[in-house]
Amino acid sequence: MKKFFLHAILIFIAISMALPFFLMFLISLSGNENVFADYKNINLSIFAYKNVFHSIPVVKYFLNSLIVAFFTTLGQVAIAALAGYGFARTAFKGREVLFFIIILTMMVPPQVNIVPLFFIMSKLGWINTYQAMIVPGIFGGFGVFMMRQYFLGFSKELEDASKLDGCNVFQTFYKVALPCALPAVATLSIFTFVTTWNSFMWPLIVTNTESMRTLAVGLTIFKSSFREITMWGELMACSCICSIPVILIFVFGKKYLINNPLSGAIKE
């Protein structure tokens, strides 16, 4: 009986979370602009998707978002893994103080950094470039903290064995520690990619041409272009396109999110 109620609750939660996505997809296929006023007469068609591709450069927006999210994720994971391993497995003067400063940066609201970051990007001549959208995002205290916590549980036996084989610190990191940290790396990659993909404020501030807009910014500007009637079909079609990479990331990376990130270092 307990299992029945537990399964019923889980099914209810799953349906509740999936229902908005189903409605979004259903509305995107509706050929009726007044879908909420006349929801009984919904004609399924792909007209909304065709109209979106003809109305805005959605492919360009998609590629911009993909480029920014991919390189931001790659950079943040690389830096966080190196820094996390250094804080966890090497001893140097001022290590605790430096790590405390990194933790403090996680408590600062992102809005506080917008003005100084924009000033720096302007001085570097990076306004309306990929660099402005990528470089600030590859440095994050959360990633360093997460990787450090993983490497604190890294097997001392594996580390000593690699040293006996003649590996230095960097060789131990990328030949032994990093492969064992795949669950933590994958989890951080998913979080970073999704966060960057959904980012709106920073890409809006540092871009000023249509060719450099990301999908999140383009979707908002597309919505603001409606005057008297909101074209819900087109709006939901664009939202579905925006959701595809995020859904795929979670589908293929879910096993890393539910597995213990500290598992796999040693197999008995």
C-alpha cells in the first residue's frame, strides 16, 4: 500500500511537471490564434513553426546560443576542475583564504557585477562579440566549490600509486583524477550549459545587433513585437525550439545527476 501511494505521488508530480511542456507543444501546433478563447476548435498544423522561421532568424539565434553555451561550459569545467583539484589535493600558502574569497563571490548577486563587467568589456572592445558573452561566464565560484568537494573524497591510494609510477601533479590530475571525476564533471557541465542557455540579461546588455542575439533574447524581442494580438502559436513554437537542447541534455545526462558523484574512484 505504501508503494502504491508513493508511486501515485510520483506519477502526479511527473504529470504536473510534464503538463506545461505538453500544453506548450500543443499550442505551438494549433492553427488558431485565439487558442485560449476558442480552445475547443484547435486545428493541429506546423504553420506556427513555418511562420517563426520566416519572421525571425531563429537558426542564427539558435547557433549563437549553442556557441555561447558550449564554450562557456567547456571553459568553466576546465577551470573549475583545475582549481578544485588544486584546492583539494595540493598545499600552498594562503589556500584557505583564497578559497574563502571564492566562496564569498557566490554570495554576491550577479546584478552587482553587470556595470563593472560591461565597463571591462567596453574597454576591451568586446561589445557585441562572442567573447563578451563567453569569457565572464567561465569563471564561477560554484564550479570550483563543487569540484573541490569531489576531489576531497578522491582516493589517496590512487594518488600515491600514480606518484609511484612517476606522474607529477598535472599528470595525476588529467590521467587519474579527472577520469574518475566524470560524474562531477558531467553534472557541472549540465548545470552550466542550462544556465548559460537560459541566460537573458547579460546577452541582452552586451549585444546590440540582431546577428549576435541569443535565442532567449530573440524570443523576448519577438514577443514584444506583437501589437494587438499575441500570436500564441508562434510564441510557443519558438519556446519549443528553445527547450530542445535543454531537454536533450537532461535526457542523456540524467544518469550522472542521480548517481553518487563520489562513486567510481575505487572499485573493490
